[in-house]
Amino acid sequence: MGNFVSCFTSSQETQTFPIDTSFKLPSPLPSWPPGDGFASGIIDLGGLEVCQITSFTKIWSTSQDGSDATDVTFFEPSPIPDGFSMLGCYCQSNDTPLFGWVLAGKDVSGGTLAAPVDYTLVWSSNDSCYVWLPTPPEGFKSVGYTITTLPSKPSLDQIWCVRADLTDETEVDALLWSSSDVNVYGLRPKVRGRQALGVSVGTFIISKNGDDTSLLSLSCLRNNNFENITSFMPNLDQIDALIKEYSPRFYFHPKETYFFASTTWYFTNGVQLYHTGEESNPIPVDPTGSNLPQGGSNDGTYWLDLPVDEAERERVKKGDLQSCEAYLHVKPMLGATFTDLAIWVFYPFNGPSTAKLGLVDIPLGRIGEHIGDWEHVTLRVSNFNGLLYRVYFAQHSGGMWVDTTSLEFLDGSNNFAAYPSLNGHATYPVPGLVLQGNDVVGLRNDTAKSDKFFNVKERYSVMAAEYINYVIELPWVNFARKWGPKITYEVGIEIEKIQNSVAGTLASPIGSLLGLIPREFSSEDGPIGPKMKVDWDGDER
């Protein structure tokens, strides 16, 4: 039997939603070191204060008892603090424990909120659920729906609209539920990133009968107080507390031979800087990277490479787990209502891939190999209360968001497990096999727990936090070129070599691997550093 979190039905009957036994909801909330306003409960967006509501009254579910994992449940935020007003209702899939939020607003400057002048019925079901879109007065916009169980329109003071200059454009997020006549989506700001002002309200949107115009009916909020983000972002002491509270433990596969390394260890173990036209005269790299070219772009004129001596080269490839370090990039997200703590780790070498053909595993030789490998996991923490809400696991050229309730928590703590794949180092939330391909042929991503692991909270440093003026970036952070050489080869030729080396019945399906191999596997090509990747300023992919 799992733990439970309670919410209330409209008749105030207690209804429980099961939580996975590995999920530990902090109660009471962690106590954070003092600061200017992080985790204070309220954020001022510029005359409009907002708070995050995490308790709900159940209104209606698309399944009668709310137990069908393919269905959703609609909620109203409750209770709402005195002085604050509802901006929208909440919807969540029934296949996950209740762990959501919506924002409520308080007008502290006069004129930032207004009652709607009317309502439009967006959708109804079985004469038991009615979803209403507020009609805002001129100069205001709606940011959420209100929901009733009766066909009569709600009162005009049930939900409030927001002055237009405090709103921004939205786009649909994940599909929450679909039926023959309606789709229900999460909602998020269209423009997201380290300097983007859009604020997610936590609401949802409905598209009926394929009418995409309805997707333009709701806005998100906008933080017009962004220049004062230090008043609600965590300071260095609070960042340290967040990492100690929430950071992952990386469990390596029992067969892994290529591990993390600190940049200092990497630079002081024979790694050299190469320059076009001077390949025969590489330069040893200083421990902090102080002699690396700064700024510019990845123009191919400089790159790093391992020691020339073969024995030393093989040794450095394996990294050094005992002295390794994680590197944090701390940045505001969703209009600085959340903090992203991007945890970057460096591998000196990415190992070769393995294909799975039915029950047979086929090593792919040099395919997948490259020198230098930057990977990351990102924690998304609420600036209202300091709670961890989501974690992003980077995987090859993409990745996946995982809700907190689905993480594997460790040792009765709020630290969780992360599993880098064997050789390829894509990171997953659970151990096992993820196959890139189909049931017949694909590339293996194997993860498993072993006695080889790394706790981020034990060795990490903040490599960048642009909103904190006294965080100084080390020179290697601004090295814009490759962390390994580029060695181009034809993947098709490599696949043909493997086909020629196996039995005839396997040769044909091996050929189909060509369309499954990610683009980054088409050569041995070192990566650019974290600051040069789109994740640095943007949202995760």
C-alpha cells in the first residue's frame, strides 16, 4: 500500500489519490537559509502578486470514480488565501498522484485584476460538467477556465481576468486527455528561457472538434518585475541547500568503464589544445582553462584532444570517479517563478554503441564513440516554496521531463536516482533497457544499479548563475569550441563492415540500423561545452 495525499470533493468528502511508495512529499516543507524572498510564498509580478495553490477541491472526473488511468480529473484551487482571487482551475491525468498547482492573484497596485463581463461555454459532458471561458473586459485577458457541475453560468466574481500588459502568449503543453470531440492540454508560455518573462499559471486548455482557434483563447502571465529577480531567486546558500535536499545520485552500469571527470583533472592529465594549421604543436591546457580561447563561435579552428601517448590516452578516457565534480548552471525559468538547476557532468570519452537484433546483441565498433561528452540533469524548483516539481533527463539530442512523483527516491530522503546508459551516457530515471528502434532492431541504452555511483551533493560547484553578480565563470566555461576532435566516417560503410562480419540471416536487419542511428553518431566529434548549447539560455528540449 502506498502513501496517500488527500483532496476534497465538492461535497467535502475525502478522496485519496495513491502515491508511489518511493515518493516522499516533504512535510513540513524544508527550511531554507535566509534570503531576499525565495520560497516566501508570494511573487510580485509588477503590481500583481501571485501565490501557488497546491490544495484542491475535486469538481469532476471523466471517469466516475477517478481511478481510470486514461482519464483526467478537474479541480478548483481551495482554499485560496485572503485577498487572493482564482485565476483558473486545474486538470490532471489520473495516472499520476495529485501533485499540481495553479496560481492565484492579488491586485496590490489597483487595476491589475477585473471580473469577467460574461462567460462562454467551452465544453460540457453528460450534463454533469461545464467548462466556462470568462469574457474579459476591454484591456484584460483570461488566463484560465472556471468549472461547474450545473448548466447555469457561474457568478462573475468566481474567477478574475488579468490586465493585458501582465499577460503573454501561450502554447499547448502535453496532451492530458482526448475523446471523440475534445482534447485537453496543459498550457505553458510560448517563449521560454532564461530571460523570458512568460509565467505559467498551471491551468489547462480545451480544443473542441479540431477547432484550433480555441487554443488562442487563454493567455499566461508575464513578469513585469523581472529586473528584481534577485528578490525571489535563491542565493548561494539556498542553492547549496537545494542541492543537498534534491540532487541525484548517478548509478553507473556494472559494465561501465568510462566515468565522470572534473575539468581540472582532465586538463592536468595531458589534454591538449589544438589549432588549425598548427596541429603538430598542441598546447597543454592550464588547470582552469585560462589559456583556452574565450568567446567567439564553434568555427572549427580550435579543439581539445587526449594525450598522444596511447597508454595515457586510454587511462584518461576512463575518467576519475574519485575526484569528479558536477557543475551547476542556475537560471530563472517561467518568468523567474521557478529556478532551473542544470547539473552538468563531463565524461572524457563516450563509448561504442550496441545494436539489438531480436535476441542477438551486435557491437557496433566505433559507431557512437567520441572524445568528450557533456551530459546534464535539470531540477525545476518552485520559487514560491522551494519544492522540486520536475526533473529533466538529457538523452542524446533530446530528453524527457519526469514529475517528482515518478522519481526513485533514495534512503528516505528527497535525493533521487539517475541512471546513465552504458557507454552512451544518456540519463534515465529508472534502470532497464530503452531501445531506440523497434521490436526487431534498435540501439541499446542499458542502465542498471551498481556499487559505482556519484552523489552530486558531495562534490559540485556553481559554474554560472547570471543573476548573481559575484559568481565568476571559470575560463573553460567560455570556451566555444569542441571538447574533442572531429573524425568523420561514413556510417553506411561501418554498418556494411558489421554486415560482412555476421551470419547471413542477421545481415538484412543490420542494414536497417542506418535510419535509426542518431545524427551525432555519424562521426567521432567532440561536443561543445554547456554554455554553447541551446539548453543554456533556452528551455529544455
